[in-house]
Amino acid sequence: MSEKDLERLKQTRQWAHKKLTDKGSATYRAFVEMESAAFKDGALSKKNKELIAIGISVRIDCESCMQWHIEQAAEAGAAYDEVLEAVEIGIEMGRGPATVSARFALQVMDAVFGA
């Protein structure tokens, strides 16, 4: 996946967020509030929560989720190697099929971290 494709995925996510927000979706608003509460620093830091979400995203093969949580983890101070280990946990939990998801995660990591 090219950087252009990653940007398009990000733009689609932002478009959908705006559309649902502008339409006053109560369900989406509740989701955003839940996400905000879930990823706040607590017993686990936001960075650690984002790393957990990366592993889950690889396991469930959600490309948009992988992109979002890798970007959020980087913004929260995660290093490339920390994100890589989170991806590896997703591979372990998902076995062979998760290695396919991990390919996408590696592309996002290269774009985010410039590796």
C-alpha cells in the first residue's frame, strides 16, 4: 500500500467522522466518548493502551484501526520497536492469517516513523 493509499484511508476516516458528527449520530458520539475514556491515562498509559490496540487491530485485520492506533501510539511517544512488538503480539494471537495483517501494519509504521 502506497503512502497515497494510506492518506486516502485517513481522509476517508476523517470524512466519515465529520459526516457522523454533523448528522448528530448519538451512537457515534457515544462511541467517541467511550474511546476517549478508554484511552485516557490511568493505570495504563495512553501509549500502552495504543500498543494493546495495535495488537488487537492486527489480530482482527482492521486496516483503518491499525493506521489510527499506530499513529496515536507514535504521538503518545511509542518508538518503532515498541510498535513492532505490539504487531508481533497480534501475529502470535492470530497465527498465520495475522501475518497478512502485519504486512499492512509494517507499511503504516514506515510511513509514520519514516523507517
